[in-house]
Amino acid sequence: MSVQNQIEAACLLAHIEGINAQIAGTSKFHTNIDMWNQSGIFSPIEFDKAIAVETLHNVVKDITGVRPRWIDTDEMSIEEIEQETRDYLYDAREDRRREHREKSERARANRYRPNRAMELALSKAIILSK
């Protein structure tokens, strides 16, 4: 392994360990640099982009039920990928709010109302009884 590769490996390891230190619980990123390298990840920037892409794919799959193969993340920056993820989450939240609002409106519209004929009969009975 060249000196440059050793430096990159050390930087990547330090980056992953720094992220893991911020993560609560037991679900953390593995620190086997060879495995990351086999996946084509050699630097902290490549690691961050891979995690951003994976997050986007998971969010879109959770929302739509399919992996977003139509989104070309190769040419996107990390910030663009993260914005795309936020957009999907925002749209999903707005969809849930709209669905809840529509459901509430339907429930209000369908609540029990006395029969109009019954209302007329009762009002006539009240008028006649006076």
C-alpha cells in the first residue's frame, strides 16, 4: 500500500470513527477500511456521498415502495442528494397532512344528521301544538 493510500485509509478511518462517536446505540458504521475500499470508497467525501445516496434510496423506497433508479446521483453533489432527500420527506409529510385533512372533512360530512323529513314533521308538530 502506497503512502498516499495509507493516508487516505487513515483519514477515512478517522472520519468513520468520528461519525460513530456521535451515533447513540449499537448501530454504527463498520471500520473495516478494506471492505469500504472494495465498495469503491476511499475518502471521507466518497463515504459521505455513499451514505447520502443510501439514505435517499431508503427514504424514497419507504415512501414509494420502489428504489429510485430514475435519480442519477452520480453527477449530484452531497448537498444536492441531501436536498433531494429533504424534498421527498417534506412532500411525504405534506401528503400525510392532506390525507388527514381530507379524512377529517369526510368524517365531518358523513356524521349523522337527522332525516330532513323528520325535521319537517317535528317542526310542524311543534307549530301545531302551540
